[in-house]
Amino acid sequence: MIGSARCLTSSADGGGRDEAQHGPDPDHARRSLPRPDDLTEAVVARETGTLDAAGAARLPGMVTAAVAEVVARQVATGIDASATAS
């Protein structure tokens, strides 16, 4: 949950999970888009409150690198995400 915003995430059975009532879903990172294992572990640690200061400092760079890798793979396979944006 970011700030005081109320977020719903998908659960494995397709139902919604109210983070305001139940807290963050630690499995969300495992069910979303593919990402490197170290990034998945860091996101789960952040969501569960166990990410240390060094990990928190590395997280933005890890996200940037993972996004760059996915975009490069999309470009290499001919996917043009800008054509689908509205």
C-alpha cells in the first residue's frame, strides 16, 4: 500500500484482496510480470517490511535494469508498446 491509498490486488483465486484491511499481499510480486529472481526477492522483502537499507538503496537500479531488459527483448521481437498506448 502506498501512503494512505487503498489498493486491491488479485489473489490466486481471482478474487480481490483489500490491502487496507488485510495488509500487503507478499505473493503479488511472484504473480506479476516476469522479473529477475533478485528483484522479486527485493520486492517481496520491501512488501513484508524486511528489506534492509542496502537493499532499498539498490532497488531503484534493479527496477531500471529489469525494465530496460524487458524493453530490449520487446524491441528485438518487434513489439511496439507505443503503438498500443492510448
